[in-house]
Amino acid sequence: MELLFLGTGTSQGIPVIGSEDPVCLSTDLKDKRLRSSIFISDKDTKIVVDTGPDFRQQMLLNKIDRVNAILYTHEHADHTAGIDDIRPLCGRFGAMPIYAQARVILNLETRFSYIFAVENRYEGAPSVVSHIIGEADFKVGNLQIKPIKIGHGAIDILGFRIGDLAYITDAKTIENKEVQKLKGVKILVVNALRMASHPTHFNLQEALDFIAEINPTQAYLTHISHKLGFHEAVQKTLPKSVFLAYDGLKITI
């Protein structure tokens, strides 16, 4: 199984429009981050987690021309706003299976009603088949997926465990019963927004404490804002098994 980081930035990406912050002005490509998303490929099964505003750009940059299903962590725009750009994929391969909590499906149906319309559909609209995620494991192709409930401020969102990989973004709190579902993972991806505390996201220290609790073989930090600092400088401060992810990073699991 291969994991590809399509984007590792927070809701505004890096650089932020109009910002003169030194990180936003960096010439290091690892400091330039699209909105957070990943691509998982295993034999004939290809999954994207979240279609943020940069989805089209991410597909083109990484030369991805087929996706079998999309998993959604939650409904916020930086994780869903690119859903319309699945149109070429639907045109070639048929309706796209999407997997999300019932609340998230309802949110998408409201914001993108033309996609979900049954009658008088716009000819160019993408077509989807909705699958509601509960607490139970589910399969996409040959991949067994375990949903992990995550606290993100006032709402519960989902992380996903797929074999030895766990992907978590926008976490602030995680109940112990959900933590237990992560025990034994070899690769843990988790958000680390910035150095200072934040009301709805892990900061760096909270992410490192969580990684120490799970104790994976390797951990990768994502959903990063410019306020975390320069990629190269921050990486030098991390434990030897913890890495700042960056756009385009590929990992074989």
C-alpha cells in the first residue's frame, strides 16, 4: 500500500493570501502546502481522503487519473469544497462512491444540491453514491477501514485506520476507547497546527504527546499552518521517528 500526501496545509494553505510572514515567503517547496488530503493506493483500490479546494490541482500535479472512492473526515470547506472537480472521474468511470457521517452527507446535499439532485439534473454535474459511515468497519475494494471518532471543537469528525496506517486530521480530543483502536499502528499521521495552543486542533506538543501514547513505528505531522515555522527548522527539533509531512511525500506501507 502506498500513501501519498496530496496536501499538508491547514484551512488557508501556505502561503496565505497577502501574508508577509517569513514562512509564507519561503522559497523552500516543503513550506508550500495545499489543503490537507491524502491518496491511498493498494493494487486496484485507490482512495482519496477529503476533496478540499485544491483537489483539481492535486490530481493534476500527481498525475492521478482514477479514484475508486472518497472518504470524508468532516464537512468543513477545506476538506470538501473541491467535490465538483470529481466530474472528469465520474465521466470516465461512473458515479463516485463517497463515504461520510450522515451529518456530513446532509451538509453536502445542501451545499451541492445539484450534485445530489434526482430529477432535472444538470448534465455536467458529477454523480455520487453516498455511503453513511457509522461505528462499524467497512470495506472499499480490498481495503478494510476502521473509522475513528475524533473531537474537533464542538463536532465529532472521523479519522481512519487502514491496516497499519492511521490518518487523523483536525483532532483536539480523542476518547480512550477510540485511542485503543489505534494501538499497534506502524504509521500514524496526525495534525499539528502550530506551536501555540488552539481551541479545536492539536498544537505541536499535543501531537507529540499523542504520538508517544500510540507509539507507532513512524509518525507524520500534517494540517500545518505557517505559524508552526519553517519545515527544515521544525524537523530538526522532532524525535527521530517523527517527521513533518510535505506535499508530494510518498510512503510505502
